[in-house]
Amino acid sequence: MDNENKEKRGQWGSKIGFILAAAGSAVGLGNLWKFPYITYKYEGGAFVMVYLLAILLIGLPLMIAELLVGKKMKKNPVGAFKGMEASPDSALPSKRSEKSMFLPWRIVGWMGVAAGFIILSYYSVVAGWTLEYTFKAVRGEFNIVYLNAKKEIDTISQNKNSKKFLELKKQYAPKLEGKEENEKMVNSLASKKMSKIFGSKFLANPWKQIGFHFIFMFLTSFVIIGGISGGIEKCTKILMPCLFVIMILLLGTSMMTGAFMETIRFLFTWKLSSLTSHSILEALGHAFFTLSLGMGAILTYGSYLNKKTDLVKSAIIITVLDTCIAFIACLILFPIIFHYNLQPESGGLGILFTTLPIIFNQMFMGHYVSILFFMLLSFAALTSTISLMEVVVSYIVDEWKITRKIATITSGLIIFVFGIPSALCNGANDFFTKITIFSNGGEKLNWLDSFDYLATNWLLPLGGFFIAICVGWYLTDEERLSEFILVDGNSIIYKSFKFLIRFVSPVLVGIIILNKIGVF
Ligand code: TRP
């Protein structure tokens, strides 16, 4: 059976290949961009602690649960959950077919495929930005912007009594003198120029927006067409080690800025007073997103595992890798933010595309630092988009019996088209910029933010909740245990898993959902 399956559906070529692919799915813009951003926003320490608890109590058990369902059913999320339904052709070994009760588990699978489709459509747009910035870095564009700003400030500074100089000083460096004053003014002006370039030249340029979105979808599809071991595994086996090396290099340069200890203190001093219900919810929600849980991405990767793989060990390695990389991202970004006294909250997520390129430019080997940084983002994004697309493609291949190639090309095109409004909604097109679909707590969301909101706030937690219920309550001990290696029903590992997946995870996720509905 395993051999036949291998030919039909594909299988990972090696254990390390699977681990790297799954870690590649988990490690993405969520780690390198969103985690540092929300950690800064919610003032580090206490938020970090809640996040770690969420990873441990929800993330890890759910990761094991998804891998378990995938490994057991050897199908895409829809097929896997369909096979669980109590019907005459239930795929479960025990006597489910005799039960008359109909449980529409397949809805969980559909929700997952829909979430994959939706997330990919906008994730690819943002991933496209990182690609464009890699090219910008290679071309040395940040340096040109910086030099222009420097020239401008130097000219203005020749007359320190001029109205223009006094105005700029008041705006950018009211309390500084001498060299510091000059530096701060140059940096601020250069960042402002970068914001303008980002906003009015890049985000507002429909062809660039659509073009880079297309390139990213193309790259993703290209890898997916190659199949499991020939495409996904091969690609992540190259990209992930590159990603680790780049991170270590960047960490080194960042440590040299001198604000490293301040960063450690920021991350690990627990100021409980800064915790709010909002930050707790954000930590829980992000735990899903960062580990790629709740929509069957990990489940799908689990479906290509062979019988012998240890679920618990794999889940622990993937989770630990993902968490470490999120922290290293903070250790890279925060020292720069602290040292150069930047204010990320004012630029929101934009800091990555506005202020940071200017700062990188002044660091040791700055040109290379910025190239490496944006390459890092692109690599991380690509290994994540691959996993999102694999969910959609595996569904089409398994359920509709269409070849992988045709499934990939058609779904790639459809997702690309569905993502076009996301590419145009930040100023490139009036119509799509003005459209709001959802609002979050009174704030009107544009197309991109709306679908992000729908998927990460609703579909992932709901999916996670039902996966926990399915594995924790619907499956029997025997059905669960058959997928574990060297673990029996009395072992502490199994017992803790069962307790977490039955009680802790669904209750915590249930709280998130109820809170979102507005029950409390
Ligand atoms: N985990 C990725 C990140 O942190 C994003 C991602 C990839 C994802 N696949 C997913 C999120 C599946 C949710 C579900 O950026």
C-alpha cells in the first residue's frame, strides 16, 4: 500500500526533507515581520510569555493532531475529513460505518482549502513586495535615496538660521546637536523619501503590484508542479539552510549595534501590567498563523509521511524551529530599532519597507545586509506560499482526479486573479482602494486586510477548534494510537497529548472564537 501510495500521491524522500518543508511552511512573514511587530506593539515581556504558552498549549497539540490526521488518512484535508464521516464507506478502521450518525467533518476540510486559497491570494502580494525589495537592494537604490537625503540636509545645514533648516530640525531632531543632529535629520528625511517611494511609486503602481504578485505565484506553482519530493522537498532543502545562514549573519551584524542587551531585557522582562485582553487574543491568534495551523497545511504535509515517522518528535522540532526563528527575528530587528531610535508603531508594518532599508545601508557591509535581509524575507515567504498552495492542489488532484500539472496551473491562475484586488487596494486602483469588505472593531478594512482578517481571525481558529474536537473526541484511543511510534496508551506523552487536545486547546480556542463573536 505504501509503495502504491508513493507512486500515486508522492511521499517525502527523507525525514529531514519533511521537517524542513514543514518548518518552511511555518517560518514565514509571520515570524520575520508580524511577530516582531506585535511583540513591539504589546511591549515585549508579558506578551512573549502568553505567546509561548499559546504555542505550548494550543500550537503543539494541534500540530500533532494535524499530522496525525494527515498520516492516518493519507489525503488532502477534504478527503481526510470526508473519510472520517460515519458512512458506509468511512475510511476509519473501527466500525464507524455502522453508526447512523452523520457528522459533516468534510466541512472542516472545505474551510481549510478555502482558507489556503484566500491566504495565498494576499500573502503572494506581500511576498511580491519582498522580492521587489530584494532587487532594489541589489541595485543599490536605498543608497541613492540615502545619499540624496544627505546632500539635501548638508546643503540646508549650511545656513543654520534659514527657515527651512529650523523647520526640519524642529520636525526631526529638536533635541540633538552636531553629528547626531545631522545623522538623525538625514535618516528621517531618507525614511520619508522611502515611504514616498513605497507608497506612491511602488504600492500605487498597478503593473509592479500585479507583476510581482504574478512572479511569486509563478515561482510557487513551479515548485508545486515538481511534486512532493521532486519539487517541495528539493526546494526547501536548499532554501531553508540558506535562510538559517542568512539569519545568523544578520544576527551578527545586529549584535554589533550595541543595543543587544536592551533587546534581551525588552523580550524577557515580564511587565504583567502591559497585558490586555486584546494582546492575549492576538498572541493566541498568531500562534495559529505562525505554525500554519487550522487549515490543513500541516495535515497535508503529514499525508505524505510514511508509517514510521514519529509525530511527536517531528511536531516538537517544527515548533521549536519556528519559535526560535521568531525570536531571532526580534534579536535582529530590535537592536537596530533601539540603537537608531526608530518608532515602529508610527510606520506600522511599513517600517520594513521604509526605515529599515535606510538603516541597513549605514551598517557594516550595509549593501549586503539589505540584500540578505530581503532575500531572507523572500525565501521564507516562498516556502510558506508553497504549503498554502499544496493544500489547494492536493485537494484538486485527490478529489477531482486531475493531474498535478493542470491542477497547479489552473488553481495558480485563479488564485492570482483573486489576489489582484489585494495587489491594487493600496493605492494602485481607486475602485479597489476604496472598497471595504469587513471592519474590525469599527476600523474599515481594505480588500487585503479584509481577507487576512477573515482567514486568520475566523477560518483558522474555527478550523483548529474542529480539528481538536475531531482528534480529541471523535477518534478512538485505538485510532489515535496507531499513528504514534513507541508510545502506548499509558505513556505520559500520550496522556498529556490527549488531555491537551481534549480540554485545553479547544477551550482556549473556543474562548478566542466566543470573544470574536462578541459574547464577552
Ligand atoms: N506560517 C506562515 C507564516 O508564519 C504562513 C503560512 C503558511 C500559513 N502556511 C500557512 C498560515 C497555513 C496559516 C495556515 O508566515
